[in-house]
Amino acid sequence: MTTWVGTVHPFSMLSRVLDTQIDIDASPDRVWNVLIDFPAWAEWNPFIPSVQRTLEVGQHLRIKVVAPGLKPMEFPPEVFVVRAHEEIVWGGSFLQVVYRGDHAFFLEPLPGGRTRFRQRERFRGPMVLLMDILMGNWMKANEEGYRQMNEAFKRRVEAEVFAPR
């Protein structure tokens, strides 16, 4: 499921939130282990096939984003939050006021040993107004990329959980 969440303040034109989620038939511990296995992302993740460097608060990663129909882009987001088995937040900005984006991954335990995997990205700044104009349907492409990543992630985790040993 994907939803756009609007903001309710005078600058709402300068802010967007992309919020997606999918339920996975695996415990948060198992989901977490697949989530932080960055070298394996290239095997299953069509949207963010590359994450390099160490997942530690304050560190800068190197990520590659391949939104459907758009040119691949690389970013050096800073890691803001790492709460094992619960949450990762990374993000970055361009001149602080022109653009700021924060990408969060959340794991929520569900009954029956299942997990809700949620991704949320907050886009803020004047550049938000121009993204679709300058980059050709950029928000829709990212929405589809999140959906594809969620579905691929679910398949990957569940394949590992249910694989014969």
C-alpha cells in the first residue's frame, strides 16, 4: 500500500511525504537481518540496488537509486537513526533550504510472528515544487520504485524464511 501524506501548514507546497508499507510473513529479527545485508541488495532490490559503507549514526553511506523510467542517481546520505530490529533513518540536503530528504525504514511487529515493513520519505524545500517539472514525473516514479522495492523485499525475506535447510 502506498499513500501520499499532505502537510497542513502554509508551506505545504514545499513538502511531500511518500509512505509505503507491506506485511511480511517473518519476525522483525529476520526482516532486520535481510534489511541490513546491504551487499545482497543488488540481488533483489530494483529501486536501491547499492548501499555502501557502514550503517552507523553519523556515517555517510553511498546509495544508488534507480527509479523506474529515470536515470540512476547516486547520493551520500547521512545515517541519523539506527535502532536494531525497529528503525533506520538516513537523509541529506542540498544547501539545507533548497531541498532536504529523509528516508526511514520501520519494522512493526504484528500478531503471528509477522512484520509490517514501512518506508517513509519526507521531501522538503522549494525544489519539491520543481521535481516533477525538471525530472519528469519524479514523484510517481519514486512511488513505483518504493512499491517495487517493498514487494521484492517481501519475496526475499519470505524466501529465506521458508527455504529448506
